[in-house]
Amino acid sequence: MYDVIVVGGGNAACAAAVSAKENGAKRVLLLEKAPRDQRGGNTHFSGAIFRFVFNEIEQLDRFIPGAEAEFPGFHKGVPQYPKAAFLEDLMRVTEGRTDPELSKILIDASYDTTCWMQQVGKHEFELARSVMGIKVGNEYKWPRGAIVRTVHEGVGLSSTWFKTVEGMGIDIQYEAHVLELTQSTSGRVNGVVVRSTKGLETLECKAVILACGGFETNPEWRTRYLGQEWGHAKVRGSNFNYGDGLKMALDVGAMPWGHWGGCHATPIVAEAPDYGVRKLTDKTNRLSYPYGVMINAEGKRWVNEGEDFNAFTYAKFGGLILKQTGGKVCQIFDSKVVDMLEPRYKTSEPLRSDTLEGLVKQLPVDQEQALKTLNEYNQAAGHGKDFNPAILDGLHTEGIEPAKSNWAQKLDTPPYLCWTVTGGITFTFGGVKINKEAQIISTGWKPIEGLYAAGEMVGGLFHYNYPLGTGLMSGAVFGRIAGRAAAQS
Ligand SMILES: Cc1cc2nc3c(=O)[nH]c(=O)nc-3n(C[C@H](O)[C@H](O)[C@H](O)COP(=O)(O)OP(=O)(O)OC[C@H]3O[C@@H](n4cnc5c(N)ncnc54)[C@H](O)[C@@H]3O)c2cc1C
């Protein structure tokens, strides 16, 4: 008999298991469906950037003590990130729909939980320079809120979690595919049915924490909830997240919550494999589109590439790309911005030419229209202030639709480059409803005794879109809460 069984092997599950143990649960078991060499879910593939609140810049020093020495002026240059700013970002990108109770818990606990990850989780952090640092001349500028990641990104995050879990004497079973929950006659969840190398068995416990991801890997559920175009979507991360935990929870009466028709999906290189590759992790992302233009198969621009910083648009643009003909678009840049492209662009070869005509002739699009679009864009671009990638610079187009509202420089400096991209799904937004103790709520609006959820399984926080660095923060915050509550239940 276990005190707490945690289902899953990602960030949320590990945080929950560690918290349960820390809060007095004697026998804790973590059940991971994947074999040991494929453990860790999406967490392993992640860029491991955490978005959290800090009121004084010195609050970052404990995570990145060398930053001021490495980047003189760092302390002065980093914008503070108070609770109100985090809430504003979350509200803006979710069109005001983020769950008020859960978002408050997430935001209020974000800094303290990151400290807990460092102290109890034994994680080491660093500046996420390659992805979040914006080079202006010889200086780096930093966007607000999400600039710190764990060392060795998701690979480090996942391996450190497992080391900590093992070090605390928590049992781990790999290749442990949890199929269903068991309940006592009172309705309390009191165990799980698991299929493992030992066969089918029922394991008993006092409380179960479900932290086994969304349904992004499941083509049937993707088609059912997200729509036809998602049937063939490439999966950026783990190939084990089929919505198993959601199904188990719904089967015992859990309330579906949040945006079941929504997901996080990003522009990734068109040749990316069908599932995430463990060595490549998140390197298929192509997120520097605010500095260029994006052309679809009809040869037209179809979106405002400079609507906001990419940290606030990348998670919805993947889905918009999938809706374009063929599910692919061309990202086009000139050589003025080449040094500003994320280093990840170097992991695949672009098409190149010294003229826009020459570039367009190589593109898998309506070439006549594409050249017309690029020429029209060049005539319309360059209005407003000076180009400044560190701020919403207001350098905009005039007289074309869709407009580009920031960073709209002309494409006028050869060579010109093109990367073809598609939309890759990261995780789904639909989940189950939980309360402030991370207890799963039933469709009767009452907590299901003995049952908790954390991570991607939690519904309500994200709708339509997502601010970069919030998924892992949510998993850590609600994993920690679930572990504590389950241990004390
Ligand atoms: C390429 C990429 C980059 C990302 N970058 C960032 C980033 O920089 N910052 C950020 O905040 N977020 C990022 N994310 C999102 C982030 O990774 C997820 O939000 C987070 O990892 C979710 O954690 P989780 O524990 O809920 O799920 P996961 O980490 O996906 O873990 C789910 C676990 O459940 C297991 N499982 C599934 N079904 C069962 C079952 N039936 N029985 C037992 N186990 C089961 C899986 O094997 C897996 O171990 C990124 C994601 C990807 C794919």
C-alpha cells in the first residue's frame, strides 16, 4: 500500500512526488509509461525557461549570480516582473479567459516555487541567452518575465528531477502504463490499474496524482477536439502523451475545464520528424519571424508578423500556419537581420539568392504572386520610428493588409534567405478542473476524494495562446501543491 502514487514522469509529476515526500508521505511511487531511456515526457524536450515574478532585480541573483559580470549593466537593463505584469501578459494572450483562481495561484507562487526547485529540487539555473537575449549592437537586452532556464535546458531539468526523486527514496517504475483508477465504495480514489512488464496489476494507495500530460500525441483526439488539420500535425515533444490521464479522470466523473479546442503549437522547420527527437529537443523551432515576412502557398502574407514579441505570438502562430494551404509557409529574411536570427536556424539550410526574384523562383508557392507581395511589402514598410528589436518599435507598414505593426524593415539587403516551416504541436490546453489544493473537481462541482492533477492536465489557464515559459512554471506550482495536499489527505 502506497501513500501517494504519481502518474507521469515529467516536470509536474516529479515536482508532485518530491513535494509529497517532503510533506510526510512515507511510501511514494512514480509510474512512468515510457522506458527509462525515453522518460521525462515533454519536459525532456523543453527549452526549460521559467516565467516567474520578481519585484527586485536582485531576486534573480540566486539563480544567475554571474549575469552582471558576464553582461555589465544587466541589473539595470532587465525589466522587473511584478504580479500585475504576469497577470497582464496572461490575460492579454488568453483574451481575458485565463481561470482567475488558478492564474492567481500560479502567479503568486511562481517565485517561491522556483526557489523551492533550486533548494529542494536541486536544480541549477542560467540565463536563457540564446533564446531570450535580444542583441542590439554589442549589447544584450532582455524581455520581461521569462529569461531564466535550467542548466542543460529540458534534458538537465528532467535528469535533475529524476536524480532528486531517486535521492529522496521515491520508488520509480518505468514502462508502467497506467490504464484506470480504482475507487472505494465511498467514491474515494484508492489505486490504479497498471500494465507493466509484470503484466496487469492493481496498486493500492491513499491518493493518486495524475500528471501524465495532455493529448497532443493522439491523432484521434486531436482531430476530434482541435479539428481536421491537426490530424497530421507533427509533435514537437514526447510520443507518450495520448490523453490517458484525462480519460481516466473523466471516467470517474472529472469535470472537463478550459479550452479543449485549443493547443500550443509553434512554427517548426518543415522537414521536422513526426515526433520530437531526444537529441534535437526544441531545436526545430523557427521563431525569428518578427524580423521578416511569412508567405503562404498562394504567395501572400497572411498574418501580422510583428504583432507582439515572439514570446507572445509563437504559441498561436503554429496553429495558424497549419490552417494555411498545405500546412506550410515560407519565412523570408534579408541579410540585415541574419545575425539576429535565433541560433536554432543554423540547424537547417535555408534557400538563398542575391535577388528577391531569384529567391522566389525556388519557393514552393505561387511565385508570381509572391514576388508581387514582397514588392508591395517593401513599398509599404519602413514607416515610423527606428528599428529596435528590444522594444515594440512601431516601425510599421502602411497601405497593405495584413499590416506589420513592428520591426517592419524593408527586405533590401542581399542575400535573401528562406526557411519553409510548418506548425508543430507542443501540448493541449483542455484539461480537468482543479481547486486550490489541486484536487480534481467532479461534474457535480465537488472534489473527487483522493484525486489530484498537475501540469498539462490542468485545464483553464491557457486559451487561444500562451506566454512563453508558463507551462513548466504551472507544472511546478501545481505539482508542488498536489504533492503536499495528497500527502496530508
Ligand atoms: C520542444 C518543447 C519546448 C518547450 N519549451 C518550454 C519552455 O521553455 N518553457 C516552458 O514553460 N514550457 C516549455 N514547453 C512545454 C513544457 O515542456 C510542458 O508544459 C511541460 O513539460 C509539461 O509537463 P508535464 O509534467 O505536465 O507533462 P510531460 O513532461 O509531457 O510529462 C507527461 C508524462 O506522463 C507520462 N505518461 C503519459 N501517459 C501515461 C500513463 N498512462 N501512465 C504513466 N505515465 C504516462 C509520459 O510518459 C510523460 O513522462 C516545451 C515543450 C516542448 C515539447
